[in-house]
Amino acid sequence: MDYILGVDGGNTKTDYFLFDQYGKFIGMLRDGTCSHEGLSDSFDGTKRVMGAAINNLLSKYNVKVEDVKAACFGLAGDDIPSQQKRLDEIVASLGFKNFVVVNDSTLGIKVGTTKGYGVCSINGTGTSASAIDKNGKVLQIGGIGEVTGDEGGGRHISRKVVRAVYDECFRFGIKTSLTPIVFKGLGISDKSELMEAISEKFYLRSFDYNQFTVACFKEANKGDKASIKILEDIGACLAHSAAGAANNLNLDEEVEFVLAGSVYVKGECPVLVDTFKKTASELLNKKCVFNILQVPPATGAIIWAMELYNKKFPSLEERLKIVDVVSAALNK
């Protein structure tokens, strides 16, 4: 029996899925992050953590590494060529022969497009954009900070919210219904306390910043101009990155976009997504199709590994089967 392995390694958790060559689910393991950026011993930590987790999963089902004939590793922290090289070396050192290592942002493309290529924009805790063309070439845009246009994600939105309140208080900014929400969240009652609260609470992340992200969408739905402007600016910025990825690769005249991450999926106001769609379509001047990913990105790792094994993109029926199995396993 041959086996395939799919790994979705994020900044907080890693999912390892084992299937057989026919697409039958064998088992899974959820572990902590394997990202070199989140471990004290960096790349050595990635090898240590990932090696132990894979060994635990395989040994549970009496599978050897050499029995895994194809594997896909979607890993956070795979952003630049030097990181790619190190991660490739780590996976090879674990005994894998036929594998692909990619940034985790690309996994959504394999599960969220009809042909297995297109563009994925991630908008969760952080943000990045990736594209795969019809020849399998992969390109990532952003992922290393605001200098590369990473103006998205929940943390960034929360910063924009606090900035809007600070602007109203001290910089002739427009009046916003976000102000009392931020004051309450920071535990202050007057703008004279705002500067210290930003320094001592917000910057040090001593509270849940997600409340400000959620508030931005809720207040935008109520018509708050500052909230709407934040979502419009972020939607446009993310579209520039995603459309830029498409523009630099050989994609069809019809471009498929996958929008993945909690901000896209859970955002209550459509302004951000609508702005993204409008901006991306205008920039590329092509027909664009948009899909908000509602299934786990880990599904894309299995689909990619299956494609690697069979040397062809799985059929819709095969992909839907994998989606159902992975979703069920993660929801147990």
C-alpha cells in the first residue's frame, strides 16, 4: 500500500493528515506550530517538532516514511528562497523523496479553484497572497510585513481602529462610533488616558485585540464612515497584492481567486470583500471569479499530495470526498 501525507503548518497549530493512494482517510494528528519563526530553536525546532509528530502519526498505523510516496507541506514561514531551501532540506532529511514544500497560503488554491491554479489571498491573523499558474509555478506576494504591502489581517485592522480613534481625539479625524468601544476595551474613560493605554495595553497585547476587529465590521454595517474607510483601504490593498501575483504569472483570461482566513469568512460587513473584488477586477481587466474558502486549508495539502502522486489534478468528486473527510476529522 502507498500512502500520501498532507501537512498544514500554521503559526499556532499544525495538522498532519495521512491518506492511502486511493484517497481513503487513514488518520490525522494535530500538534503545535512547527514554524521556525515560532520556535526558540528555529529551523532545528522545525525538524524536531515535525519529525516527532510525523513519526507518531505513521507509527500509529504501522506506516514507514518510505511508504509515503507523495507529501505536501504547507508551512508558515516559507516566505523567501533561503527559507525554502532550509525547509526543503529538513523534509528531505526526514526521509521523504517525492514532496513539495510551499507557503501555507497556497493551500487554498488547490481546494478552492476548479483547475488547481489561481490566486489565494489570506486574511486571518496576518496576510499574504500567493498564486500558482497552469505550469505549476508558485509566486508569493508579501508575508514579511507592511513594507511588502501586508496591510491586512485581524491585528492590522485593530491597529487601524485604534488609529481612527486617536485621530478623532487629537488629529482632526472624523467622528467615529469606534471611540467609546476602544475606550471601553482599553479600560479608559477620557482621551487624556489614550496614549498610555496604547503603550501599556495595546502594544503589549495584554488584551484580546479581536474585539476591535469585530467592532470595525459591526460599526461599518451601521454606517460609521471611519470603519467603512478602514475596510475599503484594506480591501484595496489586499487586492493589489493578489492581483499583482496573478499579473506576474501565466494565468488564464479568467482568473480564479480564493479568499481564505477568518477575516474574510467571519467579517459581518461586505465592504472589504466587495472592495477587493472590484479592485482586483479593475487592475487585471479580466474576468475574475471569487470564492470565499469555507473549508479547512489543510484539505489543499492532501489534494496537492494526491496530485503529486497521480501526476494529475484530482477530479471534483475526489476533491469533494477529501473535503468531507478532512472537515469531519477536524470537527470531532
